[in-house]
Amino acid sequence: MPLAQNPAVSPAALPDSGLPALRGAVAGLPSYVPGRRGTGGDIAALASNESHYRPLPAAVAAVADAVSTMNRYPDSAAVELRERLAEHLGVTAHEVAVGPGSVGVLQQIITGLCDAGDEVIFAWRSFEAYPILVELAGARPVRIPLDAAEGHDLDAMVAAVNDRTKVILLCTPNNPTGVPISHVRLEAFLQAVPSSVLVVIDEAYVEYAEAASGPESLALYRRYPNVCILRTFSKAYGLAGLRVGYAVAAPAIAEGLRRAALPFAVSALAQRAAIASLDAVEEMEVRVAAVRQERARMAGELEAQGWKLQPSQGNFLWIRADESLRARLVDAFDSAGILVRAYQGDGVRITVADPASNNRVLRLLEAHAA
């Protein structure tokens, strides 16, 4: 029976002799595990750090207006979006590169700077895609354990730098722990890192951070040419489904990132929605303020229940848990129809959403508090 008519037969069950071989780096890669999706009306989907708000009305209108032109290729150089971002950030368009989400731009960074055997340093645990993208490029991931406060151990990261180090990734606020890197600590770090190493400040959640809780990244970028700022429209702007992110870097670096990009990777719809979202930044900030308020309320109630939390500056909360507690919590959340992100051996990350969903989380965790 042909395979198409026999769904019980999977490709993994077929003999593989004579097939082309995958690269060793690819064959050994773990799959990126996205947050689980909700399918029922009573499911609270709190696993992916998505905005629980619908896209900004201006973005929806821009996409609707652009739909009739989707038979045409988008502007591969994203000139209008880059110019609008440059205006928004106080840089030039030559310093901006875009890609399909910040993870797409990150892949452009790694492939653009790393040869086989080069090293990329990052904290662990941090964004799950970091080691995958590094190994895919044939480079070596160097994981530096988080410190006792769930943040970056910058001294250990500096100590790990050697002549093979090409890139350092700093996620602030860190995903999944929510802990930011202070401006003072980050500047001292930059002073200690060789200028030949690209330091990527990954700020996917920067809009959710309280003022002065993290670094003034643009000021650091202007002072240290080896800094690259990485941001996204997927989180606070609510465009996760359209995939558009960007980097700010020295013109020569940004040009290299544009050359390393997949042609036409950012759709015309995504470009139009991103521009419209920048024009509606005040409305976005109102939504972000509501998330911050809910984050503070949840953290306060959980601490009163006995949970020990580090202050989060993302749109999520982090509960450190050993494997036994983690498994119990995940089972309880699943039974209650609440989808959270679990990290084996480390803990559970819970996205802050609407008050009703957040209240469900609080009630469940109260029943499991120590």
C-alpha cells in the first residue's frame, strides 16, 4: 500500500539505508519545543508568553489593506520598516536589520559571525533556541549557569571568553526567569569583554520591564560598537503570528545580518503591521501597563501563599521547582485546563494574562503551596 494511504506507517519506521545523511550537527539537535496550544474554550493558554490582547487595531487595519497585494513579493530589504524603526530608536536605517521574529534575526547573527568551532556564550537556563541555533551553525554553545538570584553570572561569562569566542548572548529580562541585568553591571561587563566579541542584548520582553530595572541598551550601543540590540514585535506588540523582529548594530554588522537573511523572509503583511504598531505605541503601552499591574498582583499573592519568586520584568512569572514539584504542578495545571511551560529539572514559567486566567492560576497554586 502506498505510504500516503497508510498513515500508520511513519517515515521513522522505514529503512534508511541509502538515504542522504543529515549533517552530524543536525542529526543530534534537540527539537525546539514551543508552548502547547489550547484547543478548548475553557483552556487558559499561558505557555508561550504571547500577548493575551488581540493585535492593535491599527495593525489589523494595515494587514487588511495589504492582503490584496500578497500575490507580490515583499520588499526583501524592508526599507520602509527599517527607516521607521530608525526614526523610532534614534539611529539610522543602515544600523537596522530585520528578520522573521527575533529568533530569525538571531539565526542571521550566529550564521553571519560564527564559523565551525567558534564559541557562543550564554546563560543557562535562558531562551531554548540559543543552543539549537549555535549548534546548527557548527559552533560550540557555552552554557554558564544562572546565579543564585536566577540572573546572569556575568563574572563567570567573562571568565569563559577565549580566542574562539565570537558572540555572547544576554537575555534581559531573562526568559524564563524574568530577571534583568542592571545597567551598571552590564556596562562593567562590556568594559571587560574584548571589542572583537559581539555582545547581543536580547530584549524580547523589554517593553514589560519597569523603568530603570534593566540596561539603557541604546546608550550602551552608542558607547560600545560591539553591542547588538535584539528586539521583536511578537510580544508586547502582539504580532507573534506574523514573525517580525529586528536588530540594531554597527552598520557593517547590520549589513552582514541583512546579507545572511533568507530572501523575502518578512512578509509584506508583517512589515505593514509592524509599521502600524509603531504608530500606535501609546496604545501598546496602555496594555503593557495593565500586564505589569497584573504581574505585581500575582507576585504579591503568590509570595503571601509562601511561594519564593524572583521579581520578574517579563510578561511571565517563574517558579523554581525540583523535578518532583514540577511534575505535580504540571499535572495539576493540565487537569485544570491551564497550559504552562515546564522546564525539566528547573521549574515552571507562567504567562501573565487576563485577570480571570490569572485568578485560576492563583487558586491552583494556593492549593499546592508549601
